Amino acid sequence: MAAGSGVGALTGRSAEASSRAAEDDRLWFDKHPGTSVRVREALPGEHDHGPFAQGRGPLRPDERLTVVVVQVVPGRRVRYPYKAVTAASPDGRLTPQQLEAVREEWEASDQTMPLTAPDGRTFDYLMMFRLAMARQSPTTEALERCRLG
């Protein structure tokens, strides 16, 4: 889908932030080969759209949105706004310990990334992404395995 079209399309600030985030994540994974999960703060404007922004009110001034970045294969990543965390450092940023705690929480969770389709059905986006990267055909059966609820 081209930027600026469709539901949840990225425009302006969000598109620029998304491009910066993608490049930052690429560089990070290049420096950390063999790693498949990164947790970081969202860049300003990166998730001003979409399910997280629509699902809750704005962040408090002392909160930061964490983003889980999953690299399924080198060069193929998905970024997921995970949770808001209250900053513990005086400069208002999350500490490395806070980011590590979020990563550990993510690793211990079911790692589901819910995505609601226009018809109201909810799917695990991460599972769909992994199927696509494994080059499995998007059969009805494969999609049903990704359906939540």
C-alpha cells in the first residue's frame, strides 16, 4: 500500500518517523548479528497513527512508548508498539534496564501482535509475517491458524 492511501496510512510526520525508525533498526541489527528482537523507545511521530494511538489516550509527559522490533530474517523486520512505560531517568528517557525489562516481558509473553481486519476479525500479525517470510502460501488454512479468538 502506498503511503497516504488506505486505512491507517502513514502521512507526513509519521511517514518520516517510520523511515528514520526503519533505518535506525537496520543499523542496529547490522551491529547485532544473530539477534532477532530489539526493544527501543518510539521515535517522535512514529506511532501517532494506528491501533496504539487509537486504543488509548495520549501518553503522559513522563511516559514513553516502547517498540518491539522483530527481525524474522535479515532485512525483514516488523515494528510493533508494545507498551507505555514511565521514564525513570532524569532526562525523561527510558533507561537500558527499563528497555531490558520490557524485552524480557515480551520474550516471556505469548508474543501476539493483534491486527484487526476491516471485517472485525483479529489476526496475529507476527504469525502472518513469519508465515510470509517462510514463503508459505496464504491459504485459508494458514490464515485461520493466525486468527485470534
